Amino acid sequence: MVTLEELAQACILLIRVGCVFRFIYTMIRLSGADEESSKYKKRARNVVIFYILAESIWQVKELILFYYQ
């Protein structure tokens, strides 16, 4: 049976892989689109911010669980 911890690990793995692929996609589109470069720069920045927030939330959760166990 799949535990809640395994589901959480799978979710964070999907977030990491998705962010990497989205960042690569936006960098490829940025290199080919001169008119829309500001749009893709903003999208790439948003991916990085999302990744930082997702990892921060994950680490805060781990700290709270470690503190109360």
C-alpha cells in the first residue's frame, strides 16, 4: 500500500521535473523569439520563483515534522 510519505515524495519529484522541463522550454522559446523575449523571460523567472517556493514549503514541512517528533 502506498503511504502518504511516498505520495509526497512523488509529488515533489513531479514538481522538480516539471520545473526543469518548463525552464528548458522557456529558454528554447526565448532563444527563438525576439519580439516575445520579455514574455519568456518573465515566464522563466516565474518558474524559478515557483520552484524556490515549492522547495521552501517542503523544507518547512520537514522542519515542523522533525521538531514535533
